[in-house]
Amino acid sequence: MAMEISEADFLNYLRSPSLFMWKVLGVKPVSYQVELLEDDSPSILFIGGRQIGKSTTLAAKALWNAFVKPQQDILLVSKTQRQSRVIFQIIYRFIVSNTFLQKHTDKLNLTEIRFDNQSVIRCLPAGKAGETIRGFAATHIIYDEAAFIPDEVFTAVSPSMSVRGVQVIYSSTPNGKRGFFYTMFLEESQKSGKARKTSIYRVKSTESPITNQEHLKQLRQIMTTGAFQQEFETEFLDEVGMFFSYSLIYASTKDYEYKLPIRVENDERYYLGIDVAYSGSDDTGLVLVKEYDVDKKRQVVWADTRSKLKIVDLVGQVTELVRTTPIHKVYVDKTGVGAGVYELLRESVGGIVVGVESNEANRNRMYGAVKLYLEQKRLTLCLDDNKMLQQFSSYVSKYDVNGKLRITKDATMHDDLTDALALTFIDVSNGEFSVLEEGLSTMDSQVGLDTRPHVLPDLDYAILDGITGDVRRIGR
């Protein structure tokens, strides 16, 4: 929260962006934030874990540049419009909570802020090839979650930016050993002295004084090692052995919200998958999938979990969902406890209920179909369903002693949502995909990576007092 200050002090605090962040915006920056705030290099690469204050730092830097320097055109760019608003909304809150900033603001809406010195801050989606950016005479561009923005955007926009002398900041968590963001890090980090044109910062969540370390310990227990290393330890990971690569998962996401009830359009069909909890520590997963278009594309339109739910209550909730939603088939894992759920649902909603045995052949078949649909861009996942996206990362493919390729998962990870989704693919025709042996044999050699922005959101604040920390800057 901004502090009460006099106008004379306010003008004095405009001397530097780090002083501005602390004394005007009320957020005391730690060492790596100060370094980044004061850096005027034309190109900055900020590789940061989640919850280290990336968004707050970049918001303060953008606001200081726009407020102090006249006629600045600052673009906040991310893969989607909603993601680009993350930093923008922090700036918005800074302004509305400070009377001095408000007094010099001429326009303030959901996508654009204009100041009386003719500076402007805008938030924009990147588009497929930077078409949303090229029309602006930007003085600063901040790419948020840059590793998830299509490479074509940087290829199309970067040449004109360098000619005009624009300051460009590429900020992101890692997204594997692929793409523009990783290549830029690899190439620039190998340069030294005058050859290096980019300032590089690398800050792990596990080393940040801002991050709640107890919370990280809890997350480490429920996330795969690879996911934790990528999200919090800034590791660029290979994907060898992953059945669902990060790139495949997140390239299949779109920015939308789950909503019930469903309104049916044209020839849409809906399938519900139910993965019944085996024990008290498990959750029951429910996933509703829409099938549409002549190519029978699919989209996850709703997903949820139920904890410690009695069978009769689960059956009642599913029955009500079927009553209010045009579901064509309900697929239930009828192994173990699921057998009772299957029988009761057959009695309550009739022949649309299909029981599925949870055996290796069926799991290979179902997950093979899911993978093929993702590869063919026929299955869309919700960008905001962090739980489901995390569960995908726990599956690996490996050969057993007999040379047979098997799909396995991290036993410490939940799979309620991904299993529920996979159940809805049990009826996909074998003619549509080749899953076993031949279809999976290429898996171990696949390396790619991610296009999601935000598995976990950044904190919108830094701890205000008594914080110190070591900068992880890699020179210039």
C-alpha cells in the first residue's frame, strides 16, 4: 500500500525507479528487484521462479518510465489478453491508491492508461505473429511469460525494435530447452564483455526472500520433480521420457472459463468421465468433454474434484448433472469402489452409463487416444485448470524388461482429472490412432516444451520490511 507523503517528497522519490517503488508505491524492493529496476540496458532477460515478485517489479518499472519520462509508449505483451493484464492490473491498483499518480492520469481503463505527459501503457495479446504489436511506436516492450509466446512473434517484431532503440524485457519462468526464450538465454549467457548485449537475471523461488518457503515445501510434496524444478528452480528441462510433453500440453490450451449449465449448439455431444476415489486420500475426478465439428474435435468444458464423498452423494450429484446437462454418455471407472457407483448410476440415469475396467490395455488405449488428439490439435484444454495441467506432467513412457513400452505415472501424484478425461476416450475408434508399440515408440526421443503461461500466479506484492537477498544477475 502506498504511504502518505508530501508533494515535495513525492517529486524527490521520482529520482530512481527503486526509490519510486519503495517510497511512492509502498513496496520495498529486494536486491534483485533493485538491480532490475535500475537497469537501462536495451535488452533484459529475466528468468524467474514463481512467487518472487516478477510482476510487481515489472509493474513498478513500467509505471516509473511512463510517469517520469514524457511521450513513452509502453507495451505489456503476453500470449493472451488476460495474461497481459496481470502486470497491467498491478499498475492500475498502484494508481488508484495514490492521489499524486491519479492527479497526473488522463485515462484509465481495462487495457490502456494515459498520463498528462502523453505517455501511455497498454496491455496486448501477442497474436500468432506479433500482428497486434507492430502498429505501435513502442519505447518499451515487456514480454510477460515470454517462454510461452510463439517464436513467430519475436521473429517478426524484434528487427524493428532493435533499429528504433526500444528497451525490451523478456520475463518468464522456463519452458524447456526450446524456443526463442531458451535460445536467447543460451546464446547470451555464453557471451562476455562487450559481446553481450543483454542483461540476464536468474532468480529461483527457493532462494528468494519474498517467497513463502513453507508453502514451497508443501508444493514440492504434491508436484512432480520436473514441474517443481521448472516452476520454482528456473530449470530448462529436457522432455525425454515424458508421455505428455510440456509443449504438447500447453500448446493445446486456450483461455476460457468452465461454466455450467451447458447450452448445446448444432450437433455437439457431451461426455462425462468419472474417476472414482479408491481411498480417503484420493479425490474423485469429474471431467465433461464437448465433441463438435465434422472432425470430432473435443474440448474440456468443465472439470472438478470431490473429496471424501459418500457413494450415494456422488451418485446424487452426477444424476443432477445429467438432468441439467445434455450428456450423451457417462464413463465410470468401475474398478474397486467404482463398481458400486457404476451400478447405482445405471439405475438412476440408465443406459448412457458405461463401465470401464482400469487395466493396462485400457489405460494405454485411452491415454494413447488423448495424446493423439492433442498432437492433432483436436483436443483443447483450459489454460486456467492448473490442477489438470500439472497432472499431465506426471506420466512417463518406458520399456519393461521384455522390451514392451508402458505408460506409467509418478505414484505420489494425483491423476483424478486426467484419468476422468481419459475415460471419455475409451470409445475412440482404433482406426483413428496407433497407440501401442508403434505409436508410442517415438516417445522417448521427443523433446519439446511448453506454451502456458502461469501454472501458478506470481505474488502481487513484496514483503515490505527487513528483507535482504542476493542478486542472481549474470553480468552484461
